[in-house]
Amino acid sequence: MTDQPTLATLTEEQLADLIAQATAFRNQPSLRQCLYPGCLREFDMAARMDGREPARPSWSGAGWRQVTRGPSTGSLCPDHVGIVTEHLPRTVDVPNGRWMVACACGWMSRSQTYGGLLRPLWEEHLLLAAGELTVPATLAEPGRLSLDEHTEASLAELYEALEDTEHDRAETREAAQAMYKAWDWHRNTLGGIARAVNAICNMMRVGVGDTRDWSADRHDAYLWAVLIGWDDDTLKNVAARHRWNEHRVRYVREMRALLSPITDPQKQEAAE
């Protein structure tokens, strides 16, 4: 049973209430906020598209504009159309998988590997251009001497710092080259080990087609468990057959887990 009225029991008041609820649901606001950082103005997009008056006068869509390109897209209130038009951004795809944002005023951001950082960089530039944000002082600004204030001692100190920086740069380059050589050697070595282990596993799998039972002998069962792996039920049967205790079973599982990325790379990629 339901408490809702039927067509026979529906009253005039209930019908009017249903119509009012349906109208309110159909005319509920769809608010869009200004993309200018810090601006809280909103307008009712649904009312704007339907050509009707919004529920609040402040939600009027008159004078609003849309930004559809660049790192910062969305709606723009009439108060900030001018400043954003002067600094309209666009995304620039640079080599090596990096991105930059270019402003209409000629400003360009530093390159970024993550495109999501372009919008906050442009917003910071926009607030600086609008005078709503002060330029942060860099660490080098305090105590910085002008050219006419330098002495022989201060210049000597700067040259010494430059020499130290060049020396550190050379050491950093040598360390990076040494790390790359070590990584390349280990990569090639591990690649050869993977090929050798896979060759052994393929030989064992081909041997299954013959009369050999890899679970009959305890040494064969151990090699199969580590290199290829038994399923849980078979491993329990093999362990009971060869009297493996729980420590041996745990050790076999650990060794199998260490070799599985080499012997089963496809399964690892599918799991990821």
C-alpha cells in the first residue's frame, strides 16, 4: 500500500502542490562562479539559457562572458572581463613533454612537466598585473649591493662563490654520470638474468608434456614451486607429500614472490 493519492482521491490542493514542486525542480538554479581568483560572483546558467529571470537579481547573467581556451576556462563576471581580456592566457606545448602558459600581454611562465600548474601560475600573474598581489621578495634581494657600492673584497667574495658553484656543478655532473652508468649496468645484468630464468622456466614447462612429473621428486617440486609456482591446493598436496613444514612453505612462497616479476611480467602489468 502507498500513501500517495490516486487519480480518484487527488484533491485540488494536492494537484497544485505537485505542480509547484515540479516547477521548482525544473527551475532550480545552476550556478556558475567567476573564474577570476577570489571573485565570489555567480550567475544562474539555467535561467540564462531558458530566458527567464533568476531567483535572485545577483544571479543575473547579463554581461557575463565565457573563456573556452587556455589553462583557465569557465565563466567571467562583468567586473573582470576587461582585466582578463588584457591577460587572456593560452597553453603552449613545448618539447620534452612540457607546457607553458603565454599571456596576451607578452608574459610567459616557466615550463612545467605537469600541466595542472599552469592555471595557478597564470592566476598569480593576473593578480600581480591587477595590483591585488605584491611581488614577493627573493632571497637574494636583502643586502644586495648596487654596482657602485661594490669593493674589491665584495667582488672577490662573489668570484669565490662563482668558482665554488662551478666546482659543485662539475661534481654533480660526474655523480650523475656515475649513477647512470651504475643503473645501466644493473639494468643490463638484470635483463640477462631475466632471460636466463625464463629460458629455464620454458624448458620445465615443455618437459611437462613428457612423462616427467615435477611433483614426484622433492627437488623437482621445490624448483617448480620457486620458478613457476604451484596453485594453493597443489602446493598443500605437495607440501604434505614431501613433508614440508610451514616454514618451508612460507620460504617457497617468498622466493616465488621475488621471481614472479621476472617470470610473469604480463600478470604484473595486468594487475597494475
